[in-house]
Amino acid sequence: MKVTVISTSPDKEKEAVEHLGADSFVVSRNQEQLMAAMGTLDGILDTVSVPHSLSPLLGLLKSNGKLIMLGLPDKPLEVPCFSLLFGRKTVAGSTVGGMKETQEMIDFAAKHNITADIEVISMDYVNTAMERLAKGDIRYRFVIDVGNTVSKIA
């Protein structure tokens, strides 16, 4: 299996390839890169949680490819039926699974030494983190360290 990272930011390429082990990188705002990657992917995990066009992503899929929506945009997305029907492509979605699925995912990650890159923040940094999130000035997911924040207050 090969992994391709798709991002709006070319600044993430080095980290995606060298640190996270991606086989290739496509800047979704670069038409040349999108055209070169058309019809090459079996599946896409779409983690974008802001409104965006699905057309370029569906174009990257091979026939019978699957686009799995994991992000939750605050507005409905348009689904380009032509691409779905004539490419025999599937759009599906998923949220966090139940206890069984979550445990399976944790076990899989532990078995394969998969870890998450996160930015740990204290409770008093939450407002700043929200501002950074709104500006798109984040690299990883924020994790609020409630335990250490509470112990500092007590």
C-alpha cells in the first residue's frame, strides 16, 4: 500500500514524506500536481472540516475508488454526481466508532507503533488555540492537558 498526502499547504511536504513516511505529496491548489495524480488513488480519507469541493478529490480516484469523509464541515458539501456515476466511485462517511472499534484502532496502532503528533496545551491557552485554529495556524491536533492544569491551580 502506498500513501499520498493531499494538502493545501506545500510547507507540509517535507514533514509528510520524511517524518510521517508518505510515499508522495499533492498540493491540492496546484493544478499541475492534481492533473498528474488524476485517477491514481484507490481511496481517500478526507479529514477536512471546512467546506471544500469534492470534485478534485473524486478526480484523483481510480474507478471504484472510495472517498471517506471524516471531517465535519459546518455547511453541506455539493456532491458531483457525474463523477460518481461514471467513475463508479463511492462517497461514505464515518465518525468515531463505538467502544469495540475504538479498542481495535488502539490495538492496531500499538501493534504497528503508530503514534499521533499532537500539540499539548494548558487550559489557560485554549482561547489562543481557538484563534490559531481559526487562522489555520496549527500543525497538529491540540490536546488539552487538564490534569497538569488542575494540579497547578490546586
